[in-house]
Amino acid sequence: MTTRGSGERSTPSTASTASTAGVVTPAPVPLVNIANALTVVRLVLVPVFLVVLFVDDGQSTPWRWAAFAVFAVASLTDTFDGDLARRWGLVTDFGKIADPIADKALTGAALVGLSMLGELAWWVTITIAARELGVTLLRFWVLRHGVIPASRGGKIKTVLQTLALGLAIMPLPPVVTPAVAVLMVAAVVVTVVTGVDYLIRALRLRARARTA
């Protein structure tokens, strides 16, 4: 799950080439690159995660650990593809669109899957899913005006969601259930607060763009 903290890749400086007229122009970034490949891997792992999670109706301890392993690997690709995109100048329009979609797909799959198994209240799933969908739509709405950088709150939200969902997926003993529940509620609160903050920043960005 985010985003390069919140599902966004900040645009780094790219390698440049000099034209025959002496004008320096940015070298095109290839669509097929390691950062985009990791994003695609994360998308592919979403249905794999769901299939593994529902084996034996989610009651098999080995399969639950397998589901957690798939979720963890998919989550790690979010960290690596963002870092590679920034460090190696591999930011593409495809990555800007596919990356947040992959993040939301993984988070949504975990939320819906756990709720269908009766292990997570549906209000938690609906609240987080509504926020993530809303922010994704906002990104598309203001995309031509610019990219809103990830905030510290957005990064905290991503960490809390990933930890809470990861622990909920693990076949842990009932004694830790209250702690997982508290972490999940904290994730919901931060998710809502950062969603409101993103809405305000999106409106300000659009207003500045229209004024300019």
C-alpha cells in the first residue's frame, strides 16, 4: 500500500541529451522499466492474494501465512518501485496512474477479503475504501494542473494501514486481537483526516491553476 507514501511518484530530474541545434532536451523515459514492472507485479499479486486468503475459508493456518507472505511481497514492491523511479529517473505517465491503482487494489482486496471472512467490520472497509477511491478520483481531477506531493500524514496512513492489515491477515492468537483492533481504528482515523487534507490541497491547486 502508497505511495511513494500515498501512491505518487515525485518527478526527478532525468538524463538529458543535446540536439543538433544545441538545445538540451530531456531523454524519454522508457515505458518498460523496473519501476513499472514492480507496479505490474503488485497488480498481478492482488488476485493471487485473494485466492490464497480464501483457501479453506481462511481457516488454514499455513495458507493464512502464505496469504500474509503474498501481501507482504506486494507491499514491498510499492516501496521499491517508488525508490527506483525517483533515483533512476524512471517516472512515466503510466506509473503515475498505475501505481496508485495498484496500491488501492491491494488495500481494497485485503479489506474486502477480511470483511467477507467476518474478521473485519464492514464499516472499516467501507470508510477506508471510500476515502481511497475519493483521493484517486481527485488525483485524476487535478492531474493536468500538477501532482500533489505526499504528506507526512499520508505516509503515516500508509504505514498504519499496512501494519494493521498485515497483522489482521496473520493467524495470530486471540490475545493480540484487541491490539490489532486498536491499530486498525487508528488507521481509519488517520485515513479520514488525511483524506480531508488531500481534498483541501486539491481544491487549492485547482483554484491556483484556474487563476493563473
